[in-house]
Amino acid sequence: MRVLRISLFLLFILCLTSYIWAKEDLNTEGPLKISSNRVVYNYKERRIEFIGKVHLVKGDLEIWCKKLEVFLKKVKNESKKDLWGEYKKENLDKIVARENVKIKMKNRLGKCEELIYFSDQDLLTLKGNVILTQDKNQIKGEIVKIYRSEDRTEILGKEKRVEVIFYPKEKKIEK
């Protein structure tokens, strides 16, 4: 019975943590700020590549990495100036961050080797030695898929098993 209660508690915490991670939004209104050492823009490929000490800021979300690519959708009657003149969220296809990827969302931190955000599916996929932490709680896996519109997270292990560590919330003693 005790094992069942502990399992249900851990499942509840996992769902809550997944929900909180899923609520940060790359696909909302507001500025998307990306800084780096170098930018390469390829109009034909609809790709903007940021190289060296990349830092992305979108609301409460921050991403650091060595290389970040923004892939844009082809839009009818679009001119070259539309790409640089105005950021439109509906033009965003996907964002790919690689090499030493770090993520911060309020009091939550994450690390992985690659992060891919698919705009149409509102899916955030973290790959390669993924570690997500909130306070002392920690989730480790090889692949983490955050289905943001469904408020669902899937943590996968291939070679390694998934590891989840949760600490009970400490009670404050009133004097």
C-alpha cells in the first residue's frame, strides 16, 4: 500500500512538472531576441543560422547554445524584406539548438545536446543526455518530448533507463 501511494505521488509530481515545462511558449506574441557571434542568412533555404555563444530570449524562456538555426516557412507573395522587416510567428517552422544546450524557464533548468521546437505541432524535443531540474527534483533521459498543446511529456531511454528523482516538499515550521 505504501509503495502504491509513493508511486501515485511520484506520478502526480511528474505530471505537474511536465505541465509546468510545457507552458512556456515560443509560439506567442512578443519579441524573440537572439544574439550570437555570427549570423548567416540563407534566403533560398529559408534558414537563419546563429553561430557562437548563442542566447535566445522569448518571455521567461532562455536558451544558450553554440549553434542555433531558425527555419522559416515559405509564405505566398513574400519578398526578401518581409523576412527581416517583421517577425511573424506563423512564419516560424522550427528552431534547432545544438551543442551544449542549456534552457532556463523561471526556476527550472535543463541541459541537452540538441533541442528542436516544431511550431506546427507545438512540440519541444530535447535529445542527448537530457537533464531537467526544478528546485532539487530532477528528470534524466535520452529523449524528452514535450507536447505543449496536449500538456503531456514523454521521457524516453534507449541505451540508458529514465531516471526521476523527487524530493518531498519541506514543511515550514511557524514560530
